[in-house]
Amino acid sequence: MDADNLQALALPEEKKAWFVHDRFGMFVHWGLYALPARHEWVKSREELDDTDYQKYFDHFDPDLYDPREWARRAKAAGMKYVVLTTKHHEGFCLWDTKATDFKVTNTPYGKDLLRPFVDAFRAEGLQIGFYYSLIDWHHPDFTVDPRHPQRNHPDAGKINEGRDMQRYAAFMREQVRELLTEFGRIDILWFDFSYPQWKLGDLVGKGHRDWESEKLVRLVRELAPDIIINNRLDLAGLQPDIVTPEQYMPRAWPKRDGRRVVWEACQTLSGSWGYHRDEDTWKSTEQLVQMLVGTVAIGGNLLMNVGPTARGTLDDRAVSALAAYEEWMALHERSIVGCTQSDFTAPPDCRLTQNGDRLYIHLFNWPYRHLHFDALAGKIEYAQFLHDASEVTWLRPSANTLWANTQFPVGEDELTFVLPVRRPKVVVPVIEVKLKAGNAPGVQD
């Protein structure tokens, strides 16, 4: 397929408007790796073969699974969409797929997990996304490569004899067809991931030729014309619908060919995606909220991950993190949802978001009484704290040109907000500024 025909499969910008507006989503990484509880890549990290890994399949029984509770917490946290790992790299499927026996309905749990999940999140009004791993360490046709658990096996080359990636690509299309036809409207298809640059001895990584990505995208567009597809299929000739930096915060709005892209930062509450019992780099409340603000302030979405336990619950650390978002978003959601990067330059230690004539100043560090923002001079109609709608005043030029004890003139082109000495009791205070008519610069989108 030539580049022009391939680009015709890209989603028009107006079809992504809901995504750009909503800004905040929940990522859910859940699979057999919740049982060992020591990283979702445990099979690869510890170079386990299928026999080693079988015990997790044989004991998978999430008896406390209640997706309605997950959905309730996501909505309360201000999240507007969700993306669930229908199949991660281990190859285990959360639905009753007809394409493989390595699925939840053959475990002790014995029931489909995906349909109740979709129904629960739809009932709370969230858009639905499916993550689908291009990698599959269980499938008999998936060849051993530099990321495979058997990469260091002395007979790795022999293991690959008879394996056929074309058959595997057809298997993936069969499963994607199921996902897009059996669960109603799906809004996002989140593929993961390509690595053609990886090498280990004679083993090489995989990319679009292995996945037959062009066929895959064409199938997706046929079945779900309005679905959002991410950028991990290794298709250089296709402008992706969204770009997805992982565990990384760009310093500015990402661009491709000089143009801003629709993008989403995917991040974790801790250092792992799947449930990791002993992992201890959980982010503070301040970090969590600042990550959300900082992402929207440069035009992006935040997809924040939870990793449920093997019993189907969110552990206390994840619950606490979601509660931190819930508390802050209950008062500050309108500085996030519907907002984007502002043309104004933020004062030091602040981040800006904007929605039309509403400018939001997020204060990451609390100054002593005064916040200087000269670019707003003469452009403000009103200002208030967002958490309680209490007025925020600013210094105005006086007849004597000096303000009392300041001993400095306050000019017409200067603006200084007057803040309380004590920081409000919110994690990130926000000043909501109503700009005068005709004084709102075009926000960047």
C-alpha cells in the first residue's frame, strides 16, 4: 500500500474532538501477571516458559471482581474514558475468544471478564478503549525474538522452526474482529508495540511487516470507522490518530513534520503497570495532580494506570491515589476538561490551561503574597480561586504611582495578583481568570 492510500485511513481531526475535550482517562493493566505480583513483564524478565507460567493460569480466580466499583472510582476521579488490556504480552485473553484456549473462561474463574467491564464503564458514561498486545509470548506461531522469554534459550533458533508470523498476524486480525464486533461501539484501540530496531545475536525485533499492520488498520477502519488508533504499529506512512509517550513528560507539545499532534501521556501510579505487591515508588498526591495539570498545559491527555490484584480488587494504594484525583477534580475539573495549552507564558512555578475566555493559573509552588503576570495587564475582567470562588484581587496603578509600602511604581502594563499568605488547603491551587472580551488570545490546539 502506498503512503497516500495508507494516509487515507487516518481519522479526521473532528472525530477526535471528544478525546481532546475529555483529557483524562484510566488505563487498566490486568492479567495472569497479577498472581506473581512482581511486574507485568515477569514472564520475560525471569525467562519463564509456558510450563513455568501455567500455574498462574491454573490458579486465576478473581472472585472479588466488581467492575462497577472500578467504574465508579474512575468517574469520581474525573476520568472520562478507560482503556483495558484485553490481551497483554503474555497472550492471556480476558474474553471468551474463539481464537485460542488461553483465555479466562478456561481458568478456575470460568467467566468472561470483558463484557461486564464494558457494561459497567458504559453505565458510568465513560468512553471504552481496548488495549491489544501485538506481542504474544504464548502463541505457538509467535517467533522468539529479543524480547521473548526464550531469547536466551540455547535452542532458540530451533524453537522458531515451523513458527509462522503470517499465521500469527491472521490470528490477531481474528481477535481484533471479535473485539470490534462483540462488545458494541469501541472508541479507542490501543495497540502495543513495535520494536524492529531490537537485536540479540541472530534474533531481530518485530515491526509492521510482522504484524501486517496495513491489513490490520484496514480491518479496524472497516469495522469501526470512527475509532481512535494509536501510534505503535510501526507505520511510518500513516499519521497516527494519537501519539502516546510512555512514562515520559514532554517539555512542549509534541510535533510531527512541524505540526502539533493529538497526544496522550500514559503513566503509572507507581513504577509498574500490572499489580506489583512489593514495588514502592508510588507517586505523591502532588505529583499525581501536577502530572495531570502539566499534561493538559501542553495540549495533551493523561491516561493514568491502575493494576488490579489477582482477586479483582484495587489495592489500598491505588484507591488512595484515585481518591486524591477525586478530591482535587471535584473542585477543579473545569481547569482540565475542555481545556488546552494557552498562548500566554506562565509565571515561574505555574502551569496554564485555557478554555476560551477562561484562563486557569495552576500554582505548583505557593508564593509569598504576590504573583506577577504582566501579560494580563488590562485584560482581566475578574479573577477568583477555583476551589471556593473567592475573589483574587490585583494591584492597580494609583494616583501617586506608588503602592503604600512597596516603594515601587505599579504601571499600566504591570499586573500583580494579591494572594493570601497561607496556601489554600488544596493540592494545587488554581486561579480562574475571566478575560475581557477581545482580550483572549487564540488558545493552541
